[in-house]
Amino acid sequence: MLLSVDQALATARQWSTIAAIGDNELPLLAVDMRGVPRSFRVNNQDDELAKLIVNAPWVNVVVVDDDLDSVFAPLVDAFDVVIGDGTASEAAVDVTNADSCLQELAGAIAASPLASVALAQLLRVSHDLPIGQALHAESLTYAMLQTSERFQMWLAGRDNNTQFDPEEQAVTLDLAGSLLTITLQRPARRNALNVAMRDQLCQALELVDLDRSIDGALLVGAGSNFCAGGDLDEFGSTPSPAAGHHVRMVRSLPTLMHRVANRVRVHVHGACVGAGIELPAFANSIIAHPDATFRLPEIAFGLVPGAGGTVSVTRRCGRHRTAWLALTGTTIDAEHA
């Protein structure tokens, strides 16, 4: 699975050898740069490889070590996921067994190839865009993937008889002096984010933004979990992907969270899945209980994170680590985070 840098360059020059996602070819280029000689820079081969992979229709993964020459930093940065011992590159995911990590990545990519490639391509272009533009790009990518076979198969396998309750009190507000406490109030559903919670949370954040008598807000979740992500019973319930994109732009929780980032503190605990970490990551201040766990599961559904995670999480830990978290769907604890 692991290619040398010379093999990787030869492969990248021939896109057709790896780009046929629909023809049982794994859209993954895994390169071993441990011990790569400085001579690889002859004839600007490192620059050529970097330019090829940043536009490639596959996921690029590199394995590095402490001995990596700093002259290769621009090439390493061009990859989507960097695996190492944590000291070779600031972007590296610290693992004890690179082969095991690669197998995990390959399995996840093979199960959901279109979403995996779309995520990598999205992060390449959006990681340094202004927040608003990056959120637009995420939403468009999410909408596009809602039409994919993988997501439609996942959706068809669910027993979805969603009954919307417009009267549901999904968010409660408590004003004590000038501090507004916003509580997610669906503990029986692990505070899964549904339409009612989205709309009520939008209203609460708009209040924080507009009412200057409120000095700050505290966002918490009732019960044993902060938020288990989007309510799966409502996935696919919008009339069309285009309509869903429009709603995400008009009623944008990520945009509001970013707007009030310096006025909202978030206390998280228990399961923080999908939106349960994507939204809090916009806040300037997050306090995690020791029992908090974090996961981005959307790739397994055939989607990308759609609650702002490709924007917020990326700006906290970088696009390379965000890609690894999203591709593998791995769960990390508060200490690791």
C-alpha cells in the first residue's frame, strides 16, 4: 500500500491509474517519506508532486518521522493526512502503528469513496477561506453528496417515520443578571439536533448577538450527553438537497456561533458527536468535562460534516487532523482533544 516518493510521483503523473473510483480502484495515495533523501529535490520533483496531489481526485496520505528534512515541509503540507510520531510535523497524527492507521483509513475510504474524496478536496480549498465562504463550500458539498448512492443506501436502510412537533421545547433559556444560560433540552434523545432545536438555538444566539444587556452566554446540554449530533430520524427529510442548502444558509447555526464566538462559553460533556462538536468549536471558550468524547461520523453515511465542522474544527486543529478525524470517524476523549 505504501509507495516511495518516486513511485508516488510516477503514479500521480498518471491519474487514470488511481482515479477510477467507480471501477473498484481505491482513491488513496499513501506515501512513505521516512528516510526520504534530500536528493528527491533534484529537478524540483518535490514541487511537482505537491502540485499534482493538491488537485488530485483521491485522498493523499503521507507517513513521516523525526528525521524528515525541513525542506520537505511544503510537500508534506500538500497531503490530506499526515501520519507520524507527532514531532516530525505539526500536522501529524500521533500513532503507534502507521500500518494499522493506514488500514483503518483505507477501510473507511473504501466504504465511502466519494464522500472521502469530496472531504479531502473541500478541506484543501476551504481551510484558509473566510468563514462565510468556507461554510458555503461545506454546505454545497454536503448537498451534492445527499444525492450519492452511498447516502441513499444508508437512508433506505433506516425506518424513518419522523413526526415533527412544532411545539417541542428543545432549548430553554435562563437569564441570571446579565448571563444567559442556553440549555439543549432533549436528554431522552441525547440532545440530538432536530429542526426545533436548530430554530430555537438560532433564536437564542440571535438574542445574544442583538441584546447588549446580555454580557455573555453559557451553552450546555441537559442529561448525560451534550449533543449526539443531528437527529438521524430527520436526515433526508428536506424536500431536496438544494432546499436543504438554502435552509442552511438562511438559518445558519455555524454563522451565528461564529458571530457570537467571543460572547458564548460552551461546557461539553458525554457524547459530542457531529454537530455536538462542530458547533461548539466555533466558540472562543470551550470547557470539556473529563467524560466528554468527540466524533465526526458523517463520512460513514456518505456525507461530510455539515454543521460547520470542516470550518470550525479545521481552525482549531488544522485540516490534516480534521481530515483524519472525519475519514476514520474515530472517537477521541477530552484529554486527547
